[in-house]
Amino acid sequence: MPDPSRTTAAAPGPRTQGPDGHPPLLEVRGVTKTFGSGRRRLTALDGVDLRLGRGETLGLVGESGCGKSTLARVLLGLERPDAGTVRYDGVDPFALRGKELLAWRRRVQMVFQDPFASLNARMSAAELIGEPWRTHRDVVPDARAREKRIRELLSLVGLRDSDAHRHPNEFSGGQRQRIGIARALALDPDVIVCDEPVSALDLSVQAQVLNVLSELRSRLGVAYVFISHDLSVVRYISDRVTVMYLGKVIEHGATEDVFEQPRHPYTAALMSAAPVLDTSRSGEDREIRLQGEIPSPFDIPSGCRFRTRCPRAEDRCAAEAPPAVVRDGAGGGDAHTALCHFPLEAGTAWA
Amino acid sequence: MTTTPAPPATEPALAVEGLCVDLSTVSGTVRAVDGVSFSVRRGRTLALLGESGCGKSMTALSVVGLLDPAAEVTAGAVRVRGQDTLRMSAAERRKLAGPVLSIVFQDALTALNPVQPVGRQIGEPFRIHRGLSRRQAEEKAIELMTRVGIPEPRQRAKSYPHQFSGGMRQRLLIAMAVALDPDVLIADEPTTALDVTVQAQIMRLLRDLQHERDMAVVLITHDLAVVAQRADDVVVMYAGTVVEQGPVHDVFTSPRHPYTRGLLDSVPEDAERGRPLPAVPGSPPELSAVPPGCVFQARCPMVRERCVRERPSLRGTGDGRSAACHFSEELDRA
């Protein structure tokens, strides 16, 4: 058994094979994406690695400008990376053309943040849910089967048959988001990228939609990439968590490892800044205060990109890019990786 | 100025009594706020907690007199410094805006004038209420910008709102709101649009300013954790009515209204992964279809016949708490 507290300066490459010897459902390696040119070049993603197995949920956390939405677009094949690879079951979607590309698109779907803006107001729930079949004609070819499938999808997301002919304005926010989920499910995808799927919803309704998503995962085995700024939601839904800062993955690991023992100071600060429900625990005592705001992605700091706000930063952080420090996950699952010169150890006290 | 002096600390700085607001819509008039009462003393923070459409923002806008023309206050009183602002003329009310009551909005970009340098906007209250010259007002603005943590305030005073980040814009708005040391500061979802780490900075700034200036703060929010961390007392609203109120710690540890309980249970914070969250079924009623009995009946797990027939009144329980539920004792025991 390796020592669980081992740290190494070099990251072992991400596993290229799943535990069963097959390639993982989704594997992203070294994905970099920049926009603009010359001095006005914005680095949205910088060498991002991630991996997703069948039926897994990967939580993607970070503040605005961290690159999580650009990453979602890359995963959906909407944005071609400048460097790095994206593989679904070993296949590069960016190399596909024509029918093959169309067939691949079925496998990766999206649920959007705002159920008020993402549904066409002139279409009924049934039309919205069945619309993907207009492009992917062979999924459910005949009209009668489509009607039946729409009823199944409505029931899967907890809507009634009678809802099929109602229009978006007749639904509440939570119900609209259910339609958005049913629509994403219409093509039987392997992966659904959920971009802040519950942020626009009221708390009491948010819990309903989270329950629908978890239930679908266990019933259909669909995998999620779950993007959210809400840490309590990510903690609840994800198997593994990836934390991003200014286009880079700065920490990754099993949900329990990352939340219970964050190693990167940014992750720790993010968690300490989120207010908690417990009135007897004052946020002020445990909060790690960060200076300032996220730097501009046009002008990323040298060395460690978090150093301008990091309470632990030293000279070395400006001079050298931080190494990936790795240790085995507590649950024997994924390695727990952080990109830091001075990672937090168990029980590290602040300041 | 003819306004009476600031109230002593034992008197509420703001008291809202039986406030009702009607809203004209294409399909008729609906009651958006129905008999809301609360009060807050200087130095204390009261949270108005509720989901979208519960009437919390409408309540705040009524207090500062900024209601949309489609909405009308039909009953109630808003007392500050011994006067009912609802019975004042527009001119009298304007004199209160700044030195007595002020508000910080959620969306700082729309709340600031896009075509005026921020220094001039922040200085404006001093020119209007204190008659300072443009130059003196600008000096005051720079002092305030320093206080709220804007780096290089003298240069930045000449910048326009779009040249600031979201967090900095919220600081500017706060600077303007506290410029004249109001008795009462109303903050309407002041950090909702901000990132978590910036949100923490803004909440800390608000708290420091509150202590320094001994203000009463009314915090309007849908975020239970923000209430838990920041407020002394909480007023929980649902479908235009107050369903529960009391000290935050008491209400959050032993809620006496099933809606409050449902909200607290919906927070996934300590939920076990993979286990279904105890969600409140359904969604809040449309304002045009609020049922006659209890407003929460359609979603309540303990609803019975009496709840359909009779609307529960907000009953005090003698310990600074009250709840509008026929069967709140059952929750207390649970």
C-alpha cells in the first residue's frame, strides 16, 4: 500500500483506461483554448484534463471567468480546442464529419441555466421535447412511437400527460427546467452537460430538480458534467469534483476528499467563503479572506495564477508554475490532485 | 430641515405595520403584499426571506417609495422618526431618501447612471441634501470610495460604471447608500449576482459599515445561509404574507411553520449524496390564485380541512416569535 500522504512533484498522467480496461466515456487531456490574438489574447482554458465514466457525475466548480462555460462548449463539440484532445470512448469528435458527427452529437446533450430563455415560447412541451428528432430522424421514426416516447419522457421528469400541450408560459420555473431535461433525454445521450441547471430556480423547487437529475442517473445510467457555483449543490450531486481558476484545473479529486480536505488554498477559500446554514457557526472565524478579485484572463499572473490573491503566496509562486501534488484518495478512488507549491496538509491551520 | 432627530436605540428605526400592496395586471388586480408587519432597531439586521414572487422586494420598494406605478399601497403604515412616510408628500419623502432611509439594489449596473462619472454620482447626495459645491461633493465621494475599498479612488472617481467589476460596482452603490448616514439601510439581494469570494467581501463591508454608523439593516434575500450568517431576526414571506418571524437562531433551529421547515430541509448542505432531498412539492401559487384558507395549503405535508377553510393569523408565542399556522405546535414537537 502506498503511503496515503505521499506527495510527488510530477503528476502521473490521467488513467487512459477505466477500471474495466475500456477507455473512459469521456477523456479530456491538455485542452487549451484562447480567443483573440496578439496582446488581446484571452486564455479561456489552459491545459485542462478531465475524465468521466459511464453514469458518473463530475462537478465543475469555479467563479466567473474560470473557463467552465468554455469547457462546456468544448465538451459539446461547439468549440474546437487550440491544443489537447477530447475523446468519447476513444473517438475524437472533432475528426468526425457528416453522418458520423450527427450520430455523435446525439450522445452529448445540454441542460441550460435559464429555463425562461432556453425554451421557445411558441412551442408546446411535446413539440419542445420532440424537436431533437427533427434532426435525428432515425431515433424514433414513426409518429405513434414519438407520442408514446414523449409521454414516457414527461413521466420520467415528473410531468403529467396533460402537460404535453401546454406552452412554456403556463409552467413554473421548475417545470420548465423539467422540460429542458426531458428534451436533453430525448436522444438517449450518454452525457448531459448541465450548466448551472438549478441556479435560476427557487430553493424549494431546486431540490425537486436535483432529485429528478439523481433519479435519472440511477435509472438511465446517464453521466453528468455538472457546472455550478453553488458548492452545497455540487457536493450533493457529484462523485468527483474539479475546481477551476482562470482557465486551469487547480484541484481535482473524489467529492469527499476535496470537500473534507481541500489542498489548494483557493478551494479552501472558496469553501470557507460560502455561507453556511448553521447559525451557531460564525462564518467570520473560519473564513479565509481573499484579497481583491479574479485577475483579467487577458493578463494571467506569472507562476501560479492564484498567487495575487493567495494568503500563502511566497516569491517562488511568482517565479515557477506550481507542480501537481498528488495523493491517493481517502476512499481508494481517484487520486486527489492540487496545483500548488504549498498545498494544505491535513489539519493545516491558517494564518 | 424639519425632520425629527434620530430615534433612541430602544425605539425601532423602521416599523412597517399591516402593509398591503395591490398590483394591476392585464388580468385584474392582485394583492402582492398582504398585511406585512415588522420593525427593526438601529444596529440590528432583519432579513426578509422568501422565494421569487413572495413580495419581499415589493415590500422594500414600498418602504422607500419607489414602487412601480402599476403597484399601489392600499393599507398600512411605514414609520420612521415617528412619521408615517406613506402619508407624506413626494417632496417630504425625498428629504428622507439618503439621511433616513436608503437602499442598495441587486443589479449595480442598472442602478448607476452609465453616462456620469462615478465620483459625481456618489457626491450627489451631498449636493442635494447638504448643499455642498461640486468640488466639495467630489472630495466627499473620494473619501467614501476609500472607505468602501475602491483602489486609487481619486483616479477612479473619473471612471464610468462599466469600467468597474461587478464587486466594485456594488461597493460604489453601497458608498452612495451610506453617504448621508441613514438610520435604515435596505439591501435588496445585494450579493446575488456576485461570485462567492466577492460576496463574502461585500457582506463584510456591509456589516462593518453598519457597526460604524449604527444603522438598522433590512436584508432582502432568498439565501438561507446568508440569513443564518448575517441577520439577527428573520421574516419569512410566502405568497405576499408573513408566515413566520423571530430571531434567526430560534427560527432556523426549530421552525414553527411547515414552509420554513421545508425550505431548511431543501438545502443540500448536509444532505447525504444520492439520497433524495426532502423537497417541498409543487411551486408557490400565482398571486391571482392565492387560495382563501392558508396560503401554503397546496404544498403543506400536514394540511387538513381547517387549513382550507380558515386562513391562520400570525400568532405571537410570547418569546419574540410568531407563526401563521394552525398546527405549529406539532412542528415544535417533531
